[in-house]
Amino acid sequence: MSTEKIVITLFAKDRPGIVRTLSNTVLQHDGNWLESSLSRLCGQFTGIVHLTVEETNKQALLVALRDLSAEGIFVTVQDASSVEPDQEEVDSVQILVEANDRPGIVKEITDKLADANVNVDNIDTECESASMAGYPLFRAHLFLALPDGVSEQALEALLESVSDDLMVSILDE
């Protein structure tokens, strides 16, 4: 039998049991949950899941996943059979970026990263009131893949060039 790889994305109004419903659906069709990234934000739940399923069960699984919309879980499916896993060795780095919040700060940071061919593997952002100053503080926790020729020090300098108030901390992984 042939095993098929699929990647699904999902979106739902947050509530208990979403992951259970999704994992039950996958299991009922003899699918195997390989990896995922799932999050709750602003009352919404979203994520991406990498699955395998036997070719004979694939169509029934796809129908069952789409039918979850009746329960408020909206799923899109991408065939990942032709997608090869990353083979290239890259340097990974984890950083924390802090600055005064302002419109466009994420764009400014990601412009610098893209221009240097740095890939964002994961980014979590938040804004909170700075305790002493009372103005909003932007904070981003990023996992990055550095291309050849870009050192952690060069990355730090590159990002700190965004603005005078932006600070970058390289974190231990």
C-alpha cells in the first residue's frame, strides 16, 4: 500500500475539544499525525498539521476533514506527497527583539530578514505596556534559519539598524 502525505491548515473559534475532534477524525481514517503547530490567539484557534494516510483512505479522510466545517472547524488540505523535507544544513538561531511599538515594526524587521535571505521558521509577537514608561513595548520571539555567510553578530547588527530603540538578544537554544 502507498502512503500519502498531506498538510492541513485549520481555523476555528476557540473552544475545548478542537484538537480532540481533529485527531479523532485522522485516527478514524487510519491517518498518522506527524507534526503540528497549533495556537490560540484573540479567541481563535488555528494551526497546521502534517499527516500521512494510506492511499485507500485518503479520499474519505479529506471528505471527513472538510465535513468538520459543520462543527465550526474549517480545514484546507494540501497534497504534500511531492514535497521533500529540508535537506540543507542551516544555522538556526533564536532571538528576542524588543522596541517601542509602532505601526510597521513587523514589516521593518521582516524586510531586513528577507533582504539578508534569512528564513523565519517561527515568530511570536506581543505588545504590552512598558512598566515604567507607560507606552506600548513590542516584543518578538523568532526562530530563524541563517544562510551561509550570515553570522549571529551580523544578524544582530542588521536588526538593530532598524531603529535606535530596537534591541536584539541572541538566546540559547
